[in-house]
Amino acid sequence: MKLLCTIAVFMLIFITESFCDQRNFIWTYEYMIMDTSAAEIEQYTTLSSTDADKMEGTTSTELNFEVEVGMNKHYDFAIYQNFKQTPDGSLKYSGFKLRTRYLFGEKNKYFMDPLLYLEYKGKPDFSEHGIEMKLILEKDFGNFRLSLNPYFEYEIAKDESEFVPKYAIGLGYRLGRLFHVGIESKGDKKGSYIGPTIAHGSHRFWIALGALKNIGAVSEGASEFQLRMIIGLHL
């Protein structure tokens, strides 16, 4: 409770009227990039449990620290540093990601606003690699927002490689200037998930929180429940 109160105080301190790369969804990307020459720090905390009914002893933690910079009005770039802690282990550095986004056209130029997302993911010893490409599509209907992310990840490990199709969908509603609520779904060959999302804040400082529960069966060792919080601070 003390932690939640502290976060709320910081949100009130940093709120402004302008918007930038504020995340309204957790797992679904929207049609937005950083402003030219602007920068932002984001911190992700993700809890994943392989047993939604018994999280004690089955929950892993991931921490991601991101710095993103707007290169021009259509292009931005980001670097992630990633850490992971297994249920019975200690927090360890797990690798890095390099990400870029390219925005096509202007808002409402097409039926759905398109954005291309490209990411490289690597291990510290370069033993494993991953390339992820997303097509981000978005459509606003007044205060409602629909975002679609069909994408794939190409995973390379030693002499093996694998092509993994994935998806993420977000449907949200803006409550005034500072709040956004929604529902998200994502999935891949390991399983499908659905759950609520809430976001609060503005251009200077924002926070988003979402939870996902599996729909039907999941692969052995895959999570049944995920909880993620993202905090963003505009520099």
C-alpha cells in the first residue's frame, strides 16, 4: 500500500497537458513514436506464474530498462537492458534488445494508421539471437482505440532456428485527459491470454498496469498468469 501511494504522489507531481510516447496498453503497441530529439526512460516489471492458482514458488520476475530517442518525425530508436529472476534463483542479467520503429504517413491518412516495428534480441554471450518484426495498426473511434499487432519472431540458437507467429490486440477507452482503460489479448504457439489494462499520466510521467490470464490450455512450462507494470519518464 505504501508503494502504491508513493507512485500516486509522483504521478501527480509530474502530470502535464501534453502527450508523447505514453503507453496506454501493456502488450500491444500503438501508432506513436518519440518526438524528434526527445528521449524517455521506461522501466518494465513483469511477473509470470506457471500456476495461476499457486503463485508462490512458481513466479518468475523480469526487469527491463529502456532508453528511447526520437530521431526524426517518422523514426525512433531504443536500447533495452534485461534482467530475470527465476522462482528459486537470483536476479541475473539476461541480455539486451535494440529496437526501432518507423511511422508511415500521418494520423488518419489511411483506414488504419500503420507503423513498422523491428527488434533484435541478444544474449550476453551472443549464443542466442532473436529478430522480431511487428506491423502495428491502429484506428481511433472518438475516445475508443483499437490496436492490432500481427508479428513474428525468428529465433536462432546454435544450429537451430525457429519461426514463431504471434499476435497482440488492444481495445481501449480514454476517460478524460489522464486515464485510459482497456482489454488486451495476446498469443503464440504456447497459448493465448486475455486481461484488463489501465494507464494514467501524461507526457512527463506515466504509468500503466495490466494482467493476463490464459485462455484454455498452455504449453508445458508456459505461464498461466502475467502481471506487468510500465513506468515512463520523459527527459
